[in-house]
Amino acid sequence: MENEIKINVVNSLDDYQKVVAIRSIVFVGEQKLPYSVEFGANELCCTYILATVNGEPAGTVRIHQFKDFAKLERMAVLAEYRRTPLAEQIRQKALDICSVKGITKIYGLCRRELLPHWSKFGYHLVEGAPGIQRSNMDLVPILVDIQEAKDIIKFTDHPDRLMEQEGEWRDNCMYFQQPFNVNDKTAIIIRKRNELRQQRKSAEY
Ligand SMILES: CC(C)(COP(=O)(O)OP(=O)(O)OC[C@H]1O[C@@H](n2cnc3c(N)ncnc32)[C@H](O)[C@@H]1OP(=O)(O)O)[C@@H](O)C(=O)NCCC(=O)NCCS
């Protein structure tokens, strides 16, 4: 049976606990980071991405948002899923969330020796910004520029789009106009479905 992989924004305490489970195994268990360091800052002000395989926790990253950039933090994939496409899928999900919010600069800290690896994904060293030394690691700041999404969230959008769960501004949002070509059969079906949902919802009030 094929594995069912899901990568979503954490919107429940249950999913957050799965994130904590992954980070406890990877950072506290494997890397011997003290719990107080791993979970000591900014736990409640970030957006978390969780990847599950057949419902079980598999990988995570968090987005720490600032004025015009976001910092990706605490990226971890359980050992059994490393060297699979999962890490890249999690990163892509995080970048997608940022681009819909209009954030086009993604910052991270990486071990100096991994710079060649990150440059393959378009990251470059942030000139003039300081790095840090942590747990015998030389960490340097890196940045990648991404495209703003075509369907960026605006305050002129329907209020129900703005009230959607974090990260669910497209598929589950009945007020979102798909930015497809009108001849696209899929777009027509999705629009029709959304119209019907909208009518049903209006009838409920
Ligand atoms: C970082 C991590 C999520 C990458 O997932 P992955 O499945 O191993 O990554 P990919 O298969 O996409 O890429 C493997 C490459 O990632 C590189 N890499 C990038 N960042 C890395 C990191 N922090 N630790 C280990 N390898 C890393 C490896 O050098 C490897 O490159 P190579 O194939 O040229 O040897 C995973 O290795 C992990 O959970 N590591 C432990 C937690 C960690 O160190 N997180 C980063 C700090 S926030």
C-alpha cells in the first residue's frame, strides 16, 4: 500500500504535539540539545508545518515571521524519512505559505559547511550580517528570494477568506477565486463546487 503523505499547517493542539514529538526525538534525543533550549523561545508566535506519513508524525519546520521576511526554524525529519523528498516538500509548503502572505525573503541559519548544499536551492550568504557559534557549530545567515504568490491575501478579499484556517486559503476556501484560465475544466468544477457550498452556507443562516 502506498504511504499517505500529508503536509499541513498546524491548526490543532494534537498536531502541535506531533511537532513536539518530532523535535524531542531529533533535537533533544539525537542532538542532545537541552529541552530548555529547544523549546525555550517563541513556541507560541510561529506557524508550524507538520508532515505526517499514514497519520504518524514524520517532519516539521516552523515559520517565524518578521516585517518583510520570514525565518525558517527547527527543521527536522525523522531518521527513517531522511534522504527522501519529504524535507524538500516541507520546505516548499513553508515557502508557499510565505508567498501567499506576500513574504518574499526567506532567512535561515545553516552550518557553514552546508552552504554549497543550500546554494543549490537558491540561498546565498547574507553579506554583512553576523553569524553565531552554537554547540560547536559555525552557523551563518542565508537568504533566498521567492516570488510573491498570484493569489496573495489582501484586505479587500472576502472576509471569509481572511477567516479561513491558516494555510487553507485555497482548497477549502469557498470564496477564493481560482486564478486559472476560465477554460480550465478543473477551475470550472472548483468554482461550481464553491458556489454550491456558498449557497448552502447562506441558506443555513
Ligand atoms: C535537516 C534535515 C531536515 C534534512 O532532511 P534530509 O532528508 O536529510 O535532507 P535531504 O535529503 O533533502 O538532503 C540531504 C542533504 O541535506 C544536507 N543538510 C542540510 N542541512 C542539514 C542539516 N542541518 N543536517 C544534516 N544534513 C543537512 C545534507 O548535507 C545532505 O546533503 P548531501 O546529500 O549532499 O550529503 C534532516 O537531515 C534532519 O532532520 N536533520 C536533523 C535536524 C537538523 O539538524 N535540522 C536542521 C537545523 S534547524
